[in-house]
Amino acid sequence: MTSTPSPVIHPAWLPAEAFRALGSRRVRVDTAGDAGLLVGTVLAEVSRACARFGGSVQPPEAPADLVLTLAPRSRGDAARHGGPRPDRDLDGFRIGRRGASTVVTGDGPAGLFYGLFEVVRRGEAAFDPGLADERHEPAFGLRVLDHWDNVFVHRVMGQVERGYAGGSLFWDDGRLRDDLTRVGDYARLLAASGINAVTVNNVNVHAGETHLLTDRLGEVATIASTLRPYGIRLHLSINFAAPVILGDLPTADPLDPDVRRWWSDTTERVFETIPDFGGYLVKADSEGRPGPFSYGRTHADGANMLADALAPYDAPVRWRAFVYNHRQDWRDRSTDRARAAYDHFAPLDGRFRDNVILQVKHGPMDFQTREPVSPVLLAMSDTRLAVELQVTQEYTGQQKHVCYLPPMWSSVLGFQPTGDDGPTLATRLSGGVLSAVANVGDDPFWTGHPLAQANLYAVGRLGWTPGRDPAEILDEWIGLTFPGTPRHLLHALMDDSWETYEQYTAPLGVGFMVRPGHHYGPDVDGYEYTPWGTYHFADRDGLGVDRTVATGTGYTAQYPRPWSERYEHPDTCPDELLLFFHHVPYTHVLHSGSTVIQHIYDTRFAGAQRVAEMQAAWAQAAELVDPAVHTRVTERLAEQRRSAEEWRDQLNTYFHRKSGIPDAKGRPIH
Ligand code: BDP
């Protein structure tokens, strides 16, 4: 019998080569006998790199080119905790020169670890005698990737919901994988990018997965142990109806004393089994999931019950604000899904416990190609808030299309709630939580499309420095992942890829013209007459959703000034969001000087053309990159091109037929 050789797993941003500069030096890990788990990981990394590249691990006091040390106040912390405590104040580090050495001083063991990876990222530059002193600390204390993994393969959603990179890294065929080596490698990659937590299961917690909390907790503990050496804490998504589903109680009413005791006892067992357990993530009363509404209770009642169960362990519950009615009447123009999160949650401001974090999707709808910032993130000053990004490319090309997303995320994190001179959203949320839906699976390239790794990498980096230029992060990722490859090649494909994707799929803020269910490819009216609340309202005269106070759904009033006013009027509303906020005639003239209809035609032609150019550029790179990467990207680009042309043709034809207005440039539209 022949067996198929296991595929070679791509090293992502940690190829051995990335450690050359560090590994060819004399390195001292000077932690005064601190034998914590993370310090052990740092030592192992250093020893491995030195063994490979001819450097040496120096004994105490010996001269060294690189010294990795702990700040005095944190010495002993690792020993006390028996492992990493990725608390915000211990993640930071200093890097600088002392005499002939580069010195990294971690605030705590985690900081030491993050400092080590700063040295890796910088390569030779980390040993430059002119290296400036810098202090680094993360803007967000909790930087968490939420996996939408199911243990069992779900009938409709498969194993990883909205996953485009194969099966779960954790579970296979309903069981925890016997070999968790890849989970360890994954944790190492994440830690090197700055992530410090992972939620291992889908927010839609199906009946089978509910057991992870109780009788299958052992599996969860095994995953936690695999993540721990890299400072990654494990979080679990829980099912609000768990007390009922697991057969213990007749109700899940959050005010019922038995239910409250059930959650306290269950949570106590979780912490007995996993002492550094990170917390719960909850999707309740949303898209058919159970929640407090069934018992006439509020989201505050539901969240606070779980917060009380977690409080003794100083752990948070992240309660998702993605709550809306998915049974709307499409004939009723006054309903508006964009309003839902704010309408549900803003009145509850100040009513959540301190360890409740309201986790809010970055836009008001659902991870569309472009949305305005969710107004919930701009309100609720008495509630702890987390931003939720979607790294998995559900609506952005499903990892078949190149779509580098950090420019979108930066526009959210850099949004200025009080206008042009005010602080950014990231500053407001600083110290809090950055969460993102993961895009990885058991695919040999981790993310299906090898270039989608850059999106994963960037989340952690933005979690540390949200104001950083996305192109700079990309440059860093390219340098690590493709050592020796001309960087301009990948920049040419990736820098503007989100904008390109937007051009051929959804210009001007129009959303959801995708195939219902799986959400890939165009379907002009796929969602138009459904109850999901996701409309574009195209008719013979114009298109877009009127969300104004004057004549529409009143959504613009959910924004503080000056945004409420800017969005309310088409003449001040930014072009790229015009159709999100306004229903306008096809002949409406944009700030750019073009009409809406002409813009639709032009961008769709331009976007598809850019994809053809990307394909041609990549073909030239055949000799310059790893052949396996080249082949995979080539295949995906062919599909991206086919899809971009399909988008262009269907959408242009649709709007041509609706409007009856020809393309001013006379290109073929049917
Ligand atoms: C939507 C996805 C769905 C998720 C949901 C969520 O289509 O699979 O369950 O978001 O975030 O975008 O809960």
C-alpha cells in the first residue's frame, strides 16, 4: 500500500531564514534563573536559531551581541504564575544598544518573547550600532483571533464556518487531532505577530460543540497546553442554552438561581482544568441562536450572569453586538438592519458589569467590502467595547481573490469619532480588545491563498500599533515570508488589492449583491427580496439605501456630529459610502465629477483590468518565488480573473438594463 506523503507545511512568516541575523550572533538570555514557561520558549528559540546559523548561547556574564533580559520588577513573575500571564503591562519591552550589544528588556516573560520577535523582524538592522532606544507596548491588551471551527462537520457550513483554508487545525472527524504539532506551530506564528489569545470554536455553538464546556473540556485543556508556551490564552464560545442542551436544567433564564449556579459551577470546573482560561465569547439572540430574549430578559441580564460566573477568575465575557432581525419584511422600507446593533445595545449603556466586553463588528451590517464604522463603537462610553474584524474573506473573495484587508481595518481604527481634529477610535479603545475572525485551516499554506497570510499577520501588528501604515506592515510581512524576493513584486499585487476588489464588486458602498448562502460571486438580486435586510433598492431611476433622517430610515442620527450631518447630505457624504446612505438617481454627480452610473461602469472595467495586470505581473515572477507558492497563487489569480470579469459583466449589464443609460465610453455592455 502506498501512502500519500503529507504536504509540506509552508513556514509563513517564520522561515528558518528569518532567524539568520539572530542565529549567527552570541546571545545571552539573562533572566536570573527565571524558569517560567515563556522564558523556556525564548531559550529554545534562541538555541535553535544559533544551532542552525553558527551563533552561540552565552553563559551568564559572558559577552554577547544580543542580551535578552527581564525588567527587575517582573523577575519572579513567571515562576509565581508557572507560565505566561499575557497581561498588558507585562507584554511590553525595550530595545536599544548598551555598549557593543543590543539589549531587549521585557516587562515580563511575554514581553521578552515579543522582544525576541522584534529582533527577528529587524534582522541585521537589530544589530546596527546606531539602533535607537525604543519602547514597545501593545495598544490593545487582548488581541484575539476567533475561530469559527466546528468539531463536527456541519451540514451546511462545513467544518470551519466561512472557512476557505480546509478543515479545523484542532479537530478532525469529530475528534481532537492526535497530533497537535501544527497547533503549536500556529501558536508560534501568532505570537510572533503579536496575538495573545485564540477562541477555538465557532460562535454558532451547535449541540455537539456545546459539550466542549463540560464533558469534552479535557480536549480544550489539551489545546490550551499547546498554545500556552507561546503566551496564547484559550477562549471558548459558549451556547447560551447550555444548561438546557446538556440536559441539566429545564431553563436557561439568566435570572434563575439554578441557572446562575450552573454557570458558576461549570466555570469553576473550567478554571480548575485550565487555570489560565481566557474567557467566554457569546452570540445570543442572533440568527437563530438562543439568548436571554426567550425568557423576556435583556442582553445585560444575559451578559452579566456570565460575567458574574467569570469574575472570581478575573476573566471577561465577550458578548457580541451582532444582533438583528433576520426575518424582516422586504416590502417595508422603514426597517433597516444597519440600525439594529445600536437600537439593541445603546440603551443598555452603563448596565453591563466591568468584565463584560461588548464585541462589535466594525461596520453596522456584516463585513461588507466597504461599510461606515459601526455607530455602536462611537457611543456607549460606559461600556467596554471590542472591535471585531473579519480576516476570513467571506465577502472579500474567499481567499481565492487577493485582497489585502489592513487598509480597510486602518480606516476603522483610524476613524475620528469627533471629526478631523479628534482622537482616533483606536485611541479611544486603547487598552481594550481587538478581535478578528481567523482565516486559517489545515491547508498547507495555512490560509488557502498564500497571500492571505498577510491579513492574518497584520491583525497582531495592528493590535500593537493600530496607527501603523498598512503598506509598511505588508513590507515587513513580505521581507519575513519571502526573503530574497524582490518586494515590489508582491507590493504590486497586494497594496491596492482591496480597492481593486471593491471596484469590480461593490463600488460606492453598495453591499450584498452576492450569491445567497455561500456569498461568493455576483447575484444582482440574490438578497433583494429576502428577509435578511440586505438591500440595494436598484430601480429604473436610481439605487442605494436611504438612511437619512429627512426621508429614510433615520440611521444617520445614530452617529455623533459631525458624522451624522456629513452622512445625512449627499453633497457631504463621501463618494465611497454614498449608496450606503442615500438612494440617488443614476445621473447623480459624484465629488469625483463622474455620474453614479458612469462610475459603476468605469470602476468595474478598471477593476477587472487590474486583475488581468496582476495576473501578468505574477507570471513574470515564476523564477523568483518558491514554485509551490507560485503555482498556488497562479491558480487563484486565474479564478480571480474569471470572477472579476463575471462581476464586471453581470453588474454592468444589470445596471445598463435598469437605467437604460449607455456607457459614455462606448464599451461593450449587453
Ligand atoms: C455572518 C456569517 C455567518 C456568521 C455571522 C456571525 O455569514 O456565518 O455566523 O456572520 O458573525 O457574516 O455571527
